[in-house]
Amino acid sequence: MKESHKALILSTISFAVAFAVWGMISPLAKTFQANFLLTEKQTWSIIAIPVLLGSILRIPIGMLADKYGGRVIFGILLLFISLPAYMLSFADSYSDFALWGLLLGMAGTSFSVGIAFASKWFPPKDQGLALGIFGMGNIGQSVALFMIPTLAAILTWQRSYQLFALVALVWGVIFLLFARDAEVKAKPKSFGEMFKILYEQPLSWLLGLFYFVTFGGFVALSIGLPKLLQEIFHLTAQDAGFRVAGFVALATLVRPLGGFLGDKVGGAKVLMYVFLFTGLLALGMSFEHIVPFTIGALGVAACVGLGNGAVFKLVPEYFPKDTGTVTGLVGAMGGLGGFFPPLVLGYIKTYTGQYDLGFLLLSIFCLTCMFLNFIVFFKVLKQKTA
């Protein structure tokens, strides 16, 4: 097996393990709300909290991966997240879930580490597909959504959390033993030089905005849909988890296609269609009927999955020497895109009694991004290269 293929497999599995741990709370949030007498705001808060730390720290963790190599940073990260995953099995109050959920959020930084690690093994012409394959590690979220309720019914939820912690611990050791960093001739930049890139390159922030919508939409819906389905359509935790696992699987499986299409026709062109159809399909989720809601949810899943792959075709294309740093910024924005919507939905439900306004806002946001994508990539940058 080629070393590049080995590195891609190891990093993809590591990303899947980290994402499975990252998604541990949301499948049982409705259960925790009932068992521990949490308010609506508190429940949506513990769903969103794990996204917070993983979003904020993606920038510095991406920089560390660029400077010291992805192998050691990824390995240490997997070992670390096993601790809050284990401690969550003893949680019995809102403060417990908030504290350990916050630290659990470190699992979300795995994305910027993995991109920095995997991208260096492939030439630019193959990075769209390779990083799309790496992005399939999102399937870990699907594993959590399906396995946590199932294992909780068999073993208790505490034992299911401890099992996920053990998997992260063991895989962290395996990754450190078998992974190695690609040889890079360029001398690593200082942290000051890395921050300077973010300051001087507004395009990195625009890509961050696009990922705020695509990846943020993916995360927000994957962690929020279990509660929505149980609340609106009165499904069981297992049934809701199974359905949302399908949402995550679809978004994950089309991600390499987004990268592949980005290699063939350009990431910006793919994003034009992504934002248009995401904006339209999101409106279907405003209906409290299972058919239009399901069509809207699955349609959005496919669109944001393609969008995730397309965005990360553009990152190494425009920032080949600073992939980890820019990935940290873009990934942080994407993570924040997953953090705020659940909180917004909690407030919208509290003060309006429905969730409709939240999906309307998503639609408006997507159409705005489509306009910005057209102006920057098809007008401004095209004129500069003409």
C-alpha cells in the first residue's frame, strides 16, 4: 500500500472516531432533559456546547499541526478526548454536562489537524478528492447517532459513553504507532507569520463564511435533528437516531463527490449550485409534516455535503503552503456555524412556539453566500487573473 493511501486511511478513521465522540450528547439530549429536569434552553445548550471549544481552538490546533506535524497532535488529541467522554458517564446535572461537554468539544479540532496531516501527502490536482475522502470521517457522527441510543438501551447510557471513551483511547495509541508525517521541504512558519496570513488574506475569511453555512449546517442539523424529530413527530430516541444517521451518512458520502467535482469544474462553481439548492430545500423543513420535512432534510444533507467537499478543494488551491492554518480558521468558522443555530432554535422555540423562522433564516443566509461567491470568484478574482 502506498504511504499516501495509508496516511489517508489512518487519518480518516481517526477523524471518524473523534467525530463519534464529538456527537455523543445529542442523541440522548431529550432523555437527559426529562431525567435531569433541564429547561428548553439548557437542553439546546448542552447540545451546542461541545461544538464551542472545538470551533474556537481549530485555529491554534491547525497551526500546531502545521508546525509540529499532524501525527503527534492528532494522537495526543485522541488520547485527550477519551477523558471527558469517560467523565460524561457520571454526569447527573446541567453543570456536569456543560463542563465535560465543553472539553469533549476538543474532538472537533480533529478536522483542522487531519486536513493538515492528509493534504501534505497529495499533489494539488488530487487534493479535492483526497480531502473529500478524509471528510467522510463525518460518518462518525452517524455512528454516534445510531449506536448511542442502541447501546444505551442494552448497556445503559453510562456504559455506552465509557465504551466510546475506550475506543478513542485505543485508537489514539494505534495512530501514534502507525502514522507518520509526510516529508515537507519548506521550513514551518512561525506562529506570528501564520496569524499574519489570516490578517492579510480576506479570502480565507470568505471561505470560512462558506464553511460556516455548509459544515455548520451539517453539524447543527446532525446534533439538533434528534431532538426535533422526537419533539415534532414524537419518534423514539432509537428511531430518531436511525433517521438522523441517514442524514449524516448521505452528507458524508457525497462529500468526496463535492471534492471530485471541485477538481473537475472548480470549487466555486459547485458552491453556486450548493447555496442555491440548500436555500430552497431548507424551506421544506419549515413544514411540520414528515414528508416535506424529510425531503428538505435529506436534500440539505446532500447539498451541504457537496459544499463541504468543494470548500476544501479551494483551501489548498489558494493556500497551498498554509493549509493547516487556513483550515483552522475555516474549520473554526464551520464549527461556530454548528454552535449558534441550536442556541438560536432554542430561543426561537421558547419565544414563538415553533422552529419555522430558523429554517427561513438558513435559506436567506444561503442565498446571500451564493451572491458573495459569484461576486468574488467569478468577478473579482477572475479579473485579477485575466
